Amino acid sequence: MKNFPTQFYKSGAVIATVLLLFHTTLRADNVVVDPDLPLAVRFARSEMLRHPDYKTIDGNNGLKWNYTHGLLCQSIFAAYDYYHSDTLDCTDLYTYAKGYYEACINSQGTIYKYKKENYSLDHVNPGKNLFRLYNETGDERYLTAMRTLRDQLADHPRTSDGGFWHKQNYPYQMWLDGLYMGAPYYARYARDMESDPTASYADVIKQFELVASHTLDPHSGLYRHGWDEKRVQIWADKTTGQSQHVWGRALGWYTMALVDVLEILPEETPDRESLLTILQGIFDKLPAYQDAETGAWYQVVDYPDSTDNYQEISCTAMFAYSIAKGIRLGYLDESLMPVARKAYEGLLANYLDIESDGKITLRQICSVAGLSNDRDGSYDYYVNQTKTIANDPKGVGPFILLCIEMERAAKLPAATQLPAVSNQPARITTDGDIATLHYTLGRASDVEITLATTDGRICRQITRKGIAAGAQCERLDTRHLPAALYLVRLHTCTETTTLKYHKK
């Protein structure tokens, strides 16, 4: 903390005081976490109680600007977004997650202990939450921090074919992990902040394509942890540059990155289909490696029958989240939902504990694994030289996101899964904040048009009586809605059609 603005001390102290009061209130009558709350909210509050001042989120290492903190805060924000209502007050979740950014970014927009020259993709990941904070508050410090991270990507060192190095101290290396850390932020910044995002979109897609081409395991059809362009690292094959194995969490980062970036990129983006092909290819093969009894996947994914391999819970949550979200947004086939459900229910049955004070614990999460001079990427390294711990944010964050996706899947209206039908053609055109639904009726009918978020929340509903047969249109004013993907459902006396509308 030496030589850093005093605001960081002050804001951290205020947050710690508020959360101490929050902690004391929850402990009244020995009830810490209400067992009747939705699971995602319960787990979020469990983590807030474990880490009241953010200094222990990733071990006892003090306040840090790091991917783990960003992931946990992202999941807590998501729980707030989905569950906060007049009947369930989740303001404490929002306050906690926002408080991390207040503690890490001073009034000038300087990020605590951030060093651009480290060129670490890990340090881009926390920036994902800055878009919402800037949009909600208009606070310029968040915009400054966003630009800082985008400047890093502009100057980030690359392989000879244009792939981002994972970090400055991992030269000429691409890791699957890095796509989750950097690509969603890059895509979101391009969409929201750039007047012409075409080149940035192309670069985002290129990162996925490059790492896929360099890490593909020809035996499993999945992707290995990393690739060294120079073939000099001890873990790299001297011919291919690949690491030796398909590590579960690395592949989990990659699948989450795919579904998250696909949600951001407009459907008309050139070459966007290549990301769908990669995602669908992974989940054509990955279910075969799922444990039949518990629904979990293993630390080394493609060695499920090895006696010393262990079931790893962060990758299991990541894969299940990617499936559930991918189905919800139409990227994956619904036939995969039993795979996600089996994983989810297996986690609840085998790896989730409720403590005496009501807090939730998630067990058997790989603490850390990487590739370096003392981490050779061998089977023995991943299985015998790594340790598992409980409640690591790399597992907790994806698990909370998975809980929300499974809740959405249970409540998602069936009509949102239906494509447009040929005898009732429909399409959407846009003009600024006005979306126009064009449709044709084969005969006179009452019509109901619903504009909803992808999780089924209704934003607007229009009912028209006795609409004549023939071509029709309905204007939808979306000025009050944030930029996002929406579903427009057209219901008549004979058909229901659902279309996607992306507000930019």
C-alpha cells in the first residue's frame, strides 16, 4: 500500500465497516444465511461473509486487482441482477461487488497496483464489470480504467500470427485460459465504445481461431492447455509446441469465453459462425468424458478411467454453465441439457456442504495449475502435484453462474426455444432505438407481442385484437432498454414465433 493514494485506505475502511455491520446483522439469532433463499444468493452471501474486506478472496494476499476477484464479483452481480426484486432485497450483493471496484480504483481512475508493462491477460478480466458500473453511475473513473485496459490490449505482445501472449513473462505462449480473461472484455469494449468495431471483432474471433488451431488434441478432439510458438518451454512438444494434456479448467475457461463472447458479438459479425463451430465441436465430444455416476469431469479430462485422476469441480461447473447458457441463447442443441443437469445435480449431491451457520461450501476445486519451468504439464503434475481446496473463487464464481442458468432453464418459457415457422414469416428491422416487427398472418387473428430479456423477464407486452390477414408490422420503442440481446415473441391463434433482437 506504500505510496498509493489515501482514497484506497479510506474507501476500504468504509466498506469494511459497512460489511462488518452487515455480518453482525446476519448473525442475529444464529442465522447467518437464510436456507430458504435461492442457492446463488445463499452462496454469494456465504462468500461475502468469508471475505468481508476483499483481502482474502484469493488466499491471504491482500487487496488485488486480479481475475479471481473479477470473476467472483461478476457472479455476485449476476445473482443481484436475477434475483433482486420487491420481494427479495439483494442490495447487499450489489453493494459488496461494487465496493471491490471502489476499493481498487481511485478518483483519477488509477487501478490499484496495476502495471500495464506486465501485459497480463488475467488483469483484463476484472474490467468486465466496469461497463455496468460506468453505465449505472456515469463515474468517469470507471471509464478511465476501461480505457487503461483497452490500451493494454492495443499494445499487448503477440505471437507471429497475431495471438496475444498470455503474459509478458510467458513469452510466445497462448493458453486457453487467456481467451476468457481478455476476449469478452475486448468484444464488449468494441461493441459499446468504438464507432466502428469491425476490426476489433475480427481480432477477437481470430484469437479463438488461433488458439484452437494451435492446441487441438487430435486424439480427443478437445483442446490442450497451452502452446509455445518457440517450442522452448519444458512443457512444450518440440514439434507442435503443445502442452501434453487437456486440463479441465483451461478448457472450461475456453467454453465460458465462447458463450460469453457469442452473446456480445452481433449475429451479423463476419466469421462469428467459426466460434459456434468450435463451441459445438467441443460439446459433441465432451459428454463422453463425463462421469456416469456423479456427472463431474476430471482434472485431466481425457483420462477419466485413470485411478489417480480426480473429479475437478471448477471445470464441471464451467462446462455445465456453458451448456446451459449456450442452449438458452440458441448456440447449443437442447439435447445437451441432461448433461448440464446431471453435472449440476451431481455437484449438489456430492460436493456441496451446508455449514452449521448456514454458509455453503463447495469442495474439491483445483487450487492452481499452470505451465512454467517448474510446472511441466505432465499427467503427474496435474494430478499429483496440484492440491484441491474448498471455496476457491475459480470454482465458486462459475458455480453461482451455473445456479442462475439452471434457474433460468426451469423458468424459461417454452416458446423461447421455438424457431420461426415457415408459414408465418417474421423478421425484425431496426432504426436507432426503434425495432419493427414485420409479420404476415394467414388469416385474421388476435396478436400478442412480447419483448423480453433472454431469461424471460417481460419488458413490454402488446395485445392487438382482430388483426386482418396479410402483411403487418409493429413498432417497438426500446429507448428505455440497455444494450443487450432480447427475445421478441409473436403469438397468434395458430402459431408462436420467437426472434432474437440485439439492441446495440
